[in-house]
Amino acid sequence: MNRREFILKTLLATTTLSFSLLGGCVNKTTTGSDKEGLLEPLPDIRVEGYIRPPGAVQEPLFRARCTGCGVCINLCHIAKYDALTASGLKHGLSDLALPYIKDFRDHPCALCMECPRHCPTGALVNLQKEDVKMGMALIDFSLCFGYNGDVCLSCSKACPLGAKVFDFYNSEWGNQPYINENCVGCGLCVKYCPLGGSAIKVVTKGQYEKIKGTYIYQFKNLMALSNEERYNMVYGQNLPSIMSRGRIIEREYR
Amino acid sequence: MLVFLLFFILQLAKINIVAGSLTGSVAFSYIRFLDPFAYLESLLASRDLVAHALWSVMLVVMLYLILGRAFCGWLCPMDYAFGLMNSIRSSFKSRFKNNVEGTVPETHKKGIYQWLSYKKTGYLLALLFLLTSAMLGVPFFTNYMSHLTNLYRGITAGYFALSSLPVDIDLIVYSLSALTLLIVLESLYPRLWCRGLCPVGRTYGLFNKLSLLRLTSKKDTCIHCEACDKECYMGVDVSRHTEQAAIRDTNCILCGRCIEACAQKGKTLKLTFRR
């Protein structure tokens, strides 16, 4: 090994090492609610896996078909939604560089269906908006205005599928929106929720199947509460935590 | 090549001419393209035929049945980057002064370089990538190692990071390090990647055997100055092929350097369409 070779090889070693170290250091995520300095809704549910673009085929097949060419990401950028981004090393090497929706708070999917129409690999299949299965939006009942003595309806107005997705349980405690299983998981409601940090969280369909039981149980429990219990809950816990999230952030409707 | 890179960069400024990368792209939000090797990998990984993907790859196949391996010489960003590297290096190093760009130094003529730059090694590597894709169910080369995906991915992600759009920073780091590895390989063994190893180039090289556009030579006008051999950085012995009517070496990237270098300007070597 001569000097030249030695220098080049040490360069190689140091660059790869420094890049991998860098990768470890900067691997943090900034989402919308982080930017506002607030906790996410439903903090005990951690989002597992990635929420794929609309029309994505089932997961192992999607992984096999997608070549990471970036057509969907760039089309989303051209359409000014900027919802899609390529995944990093958060869930390991096997999911590297596939498109997913990172930040529902600021950049939700608008279901324009440009990406499945133009995907050259067939990893995204062109569907009707209603048949998309990206994920499932869950409402944090302790933060939602509709469950705590208010009429808000922002989420149902923002929803591109509207009345199909929302059930309303009107009572003296508010209009109580409930997102049923027709939800496609686009996340527009997350963006338009006026609460600081949003009261809605989107999880993948697979994860929803797992936590479905507890979530529905929670909802039924809430509905079955007596007036006094509900009063204590709303004024004792929920409203203070809503108020602590600060002023209502005014958001323009597109 | 720079013009094409510009097209791909215009998409970041929300101008819809081409979206995507050189692996797969959509032109004018109507015509879809998909790289043949990427398609092969994805086909083997998913083990089912998608009409959608087939159409997009057919278009590229048709294009290169006409143009041969012109992709490498005219579109590939790595070809340009390597060329730039070599011209910078040759302006600094006396060792390369008398050599034209990309010519392999004597020390590399034997041993590992020669072994690696055999076309068979390249095909074997491509096959290995295809097998890995089939086994893992992931388009292995295209997704993890390809310079094409990593470059455009890096550019897009870098732009997103700068304009505070959602992006995973570690992806930029990954893409950059993959590209850096290639650059380091290039500095150790010039043009080894292009000549032998790159599976994308190997696939496009196969089109050279059938393409309509080809490099032709006339035996009687050749003065055997071998200027073409010296100029060719892909290691094609152009002068040795003058016996035949057309040069159908899979390493020929139809860049046209040999034609420019030819002492018999325009008389011997020509790029012509088959009639």
C-alpha cells in the first residue's frame, strides 16, 4: 500500500464513519405539533409503521414494487401539498426511502389522487377517493371541543368525504363528532382542527385494528357517563388541559 | 446531461415538466418512464406483472432500442461527475498529464481492477442484485445503492430540508454517503463502476446489440492512429473493431468522443442509424 492509497482509504473510512454518526445525531422529527411546542393528541398511542400515499397496495407488495423513484413525492410538491416525503432509518433499513406522510399537522394529504395516477411502478394503484385505505383518524375525546361543551365541526367541514365518515352524537355536551371506519386517513381534519397541536391523530389501518377495541370501549364509556361524572370530567380535567394548549390558533380554510 | 438535470431540478420550483428521477419519472404528467433494471428488480421482488409498470418500461425499452446505450453517455449524472473528477485530477497530477481523461494508470491494468472490469463480473453482480431482490422482496440495488435514485433523492430531500418541508434528515445522510462511496471508488479505480460494475449500464449495454443508432467505421479510410482507443474512457478498443461494419460493444456509450478524436474526421467513424 503506497501513500496515496493509504490516504484515500483513510478518507473512505472517515467519511463513512462520520456520515453514519451524523445520521444518528440528526435523526429527530419535527412535526406540526412539535413546532407549536405541544404534546400530540392521544399521547399513549404511538404511531406504528408509516402511513403510505393513497392507493398504496398491501405492505409487503408495496415494499417490493416501489423503486423509490420519487415521482409521487415530486408530484405532491408540484401540486403544493408537500405531504409526501421519503422515509429515513427510523423503522430500520427495510423501510428506507419509501414515500410516506410525515406531518399531518401542517402537510396532510389532500386526496388529489395525482400520485396513484402517475406512479410508474404500480406500487400505487389508481382508486376512487372513497376506496383509499391510508389510515384511520382517531379523535382525542379529552381535547376535542365537540366533546367538551362546544360546537366546532371543523374536522367534518375539512373532510373530503364529509357525511360518509362522520357520525354525530349531539347532546348538551356538544355535537360530539365520531369518525367511523369509512375514514381513509388523509389527515385534512388534523390540519384544520383549531385546537393547538390538534385533537386528532392518524394511525395506520393495521394499528387501528389492534387498538380498535380499547378505543371503541373508551367512546362507549364516555357516552354512558352520567351528567355529574361528565361535568367533573369536562370542567375538572379536559377544559384545563385544553386551555393550557393556549389560544385557539386561527386557521384559514382553503 | 446538465439540461436534463435542470429539467429534474425545475420540479422543485413546482414547474411540471418532468417529475421523479432517472429511475422512474413522469413527463408532462402524462408519459411514464421506468428504468429497465429497476423494473426487473421490482418484478422479481413482487413476482407479479403489473400492466401499469409494463407500459412505462416498454417506452424506455423502445427508446433505447433506437438509441442503444446512449443513456450512459448523455443522461447519467454519474458519467458527468466522474468526467469532472477526472479532468480536475488530470490538471493537478502529472501522472495523468499525458493520459486522456479516465485512462487507467498502468498499476491498475493488472490484478483486481482488470478482474473487476470484466463484463462478466458486471453481469454476475447484476444477477446477484436481481437474486437478492427476489429473495428479500425489495428492489435491492435500486432502492439502496443506485446512484440514480440516491442522487435525486438527495437533491429533493435537501431542498425539502432547506425550505422547512417535512423530511427525514437521515435519508439525506444515507443518500450522500452512498454517493460518496461511489466517488471514493472512482478515485481509487477510475471508471471501474461505468465499465464493469454498474448494473443499470449493463442492462442498457444489452440494447447496444440491437439498437438502430450505432457507431460505424470504414476500414479502408482508417489510418490506424488509434486516437479513438486513447480517447475512449469506457475501454472499448474502437480501432480493433474497424474490421467490422458496426461497433456493437456493450461498453460503448455512444458519447462520440472517438469521432471527435478521429484523425480522419468524419470519414472513418460515424454515428449512423441503421437503414
